[in-house]
Amino acid sequence: MELGIFLIGTLAAGIFLFLWAGFSQAVTTWGIRSVKALPTDAQGSLPTELERVAPPSGMYGVFNAQVAAFIAVRKGSYYNMGRYFALEFATQLGVGALLMGILALTGAQSDAERLGLVALVGLFAAVSIDFQYWNWWGFAARYALGFTVNRLAGYLIVTFALLNWLL
């Protein structure tokens, strides 16, 4: 595969996956939209206590007979929408480059075999990450399955497009 084709495919895949993630999270009721915020009145002194006892950043857990909860603490400029979108876009470009690498290594295979491989890689990632979060940490099945469906659909749509219009 030529470097120019690889770079164009990486950029196209990264842009599509970035837009797809936003779209699929906005229109589906599973995945990230299945996560609910605690009502302000139910939080009590939790924010104040976290501010008091937690170091400037880190990931903490509350695990007892009644609750299993993860708490990510980041202070200062971490919570910035511009930063979120820039890092998400860079991440999706990286995914696009990895996807193009898979397609470059499987150029002798049929398009159906290449799509099948991408599906297996996507399922591999979901089972090894999202399903472990569901099992070990009690993440909602709706969350884990939603992320799996959204991610896998994005991978397959962009792979189909790349195979038919670029490669």
C-alpha cells in the first residue's frame, strides 16, 4: 500500500470514527447515555469530601457490601471541552491508522475476509475491555453492549467504505 493511500485512509477513517462516535452516542440510549448522574441533592457532601481527601488526580474506588463505585479525580484544566475533542480526534486518527495497517497487511484477502477480520478485532477489543468492566466492576450490561455495538458498527462502516472507495 502506498504511503499516500495509507495517510488518506487514516485521515478519512479518523474523521468518520470521530463523527460516528459523537452521532452514535447522541442517538442511542445505550453506551454513554445509559450513565446517569447522581442527583445533586443525593450527593450530599461527596464533592466537598473528595476535594478534601483526594490527591490532585487519580482513580479511586469505593467498594463495600452496598456500593461499588469508581471515581476519577482530575483537577484544574483537565475538564476542558476543547481538550476532550482534540484528544478524542487524535485517538480516532490512531484507530484509523491501526485499521489501515490491518487492511494493508491483508491486501491479498477478499473484502469479505477483511471485513470479517475487522469484526473479530473489534469484538476482541470489546470482550477484553468492556465485558471485563461489566464483569469485575459492575458496569451496566446496557453500557458494555452499547459501546460494543457502536464501536463495531463504526469499524465495519468505515472499513466497507475504505474497501469500496479507496483500496
